[in-house]
Amino acid sequence: MTISSAFSTLGLALLLGLLPPTALAGDGHDHGDAPAAATGTALPRFAATSDLFELVGVLDGQKIALYLDHAGDNSPVKDARLELDIAGTSVPVTRVAEGEFQATLAAPLAEGVSPVTATVAAGNETDLLAGEIDLHPAAHTDAAPAGLARRTALIAGAVAAVLLALVAVWGLRRGRTARIGNNQRVGGAA
């Protein structure tokens, strides 16, 4: 195998490596659409648990969606009353459906860790649940795109290096062919 064909093979392999897998799959190899990737930032959440109940809260600005389940089987708690305290402030709670509640904070939570306590009363059972919510600054949410940009830059650099090597080999072969052609003409008939 000559050097130029080796570099051509390497270049083709790199190009095929950059194609999405679906471009190379034939009939019968389609596994359907890939699941949609999550975009945007994840909303802050907290969990408060006990032996009887599990409460999950999802914070969206000043609104909180609350989900209350039985700890044993994750079924929604029916006919429950819920009292919520976040960072020492009582937060009014409204029942939306079985095991689902919503609340609205009077003011946005400060960054950092805030304690969460919830009192649950359902039938003859009453329990106190404790947890905490940890709010991070928004500056850390762009970590994934930076990794993607780094990977794209590495791939582009590898492709550029292969292309430069191919151009260099082509130039060397062309120069060698030209020298051989010139040497054969020197000894010609007069």
C-alpha cells in the first residue's frame, strides 16, 4: 500500500467517523427516532421523605409543584392536607389533584441551601417530613455546551491535520514525478 493510499484511507475513515450512525445503517437497522435530549436548564427540586410519605417539590421561579406519594408503593396520597415551611417561612399550599399540590413563594429563594419541612395529614396518619433545596447560580448551567464545543474543535483539528497531510503527500509525489520526468528527457536523441 502506498503512502498516498494510506492517507486516503485514513481520511475516508475519519470522514465516515463524523457521519451520524443513521447515515450508515441500511434497511432493517433503523431503531426509530432517538429520544429527545433534554434542553435548557433543569428546574431546582427537593425531596422530603419519611417512613410513610415522600414529597417532591419542583421550583419554577416562585411557583412550586408538589407531589406527595406513599413511601411504600409510590401511589398518590388521597385526601391529604399539606403544610409547607421553607427557610422558616410558611408557604400556603393548594391541592390540585390526588397527591398533587401547588404553592407560590412570597419572594424568590436566596441562592444556597434552604431547609424544607412539610407536615402531612392523611386519614389517621400524620407525619413531619424534612429535606432541603439547594439553589445554584445560573452560571453553571452552560457546562454541557462547552464540552460539546471542545469535542467539535478536536474533531475539526483532526480533520484539518489529515487534510494537510494528504496535501503534503500529494505535493511530494507530484514533485518526485516531475523530477523523474525531467531526468528522462535529458538523455534524449539529438
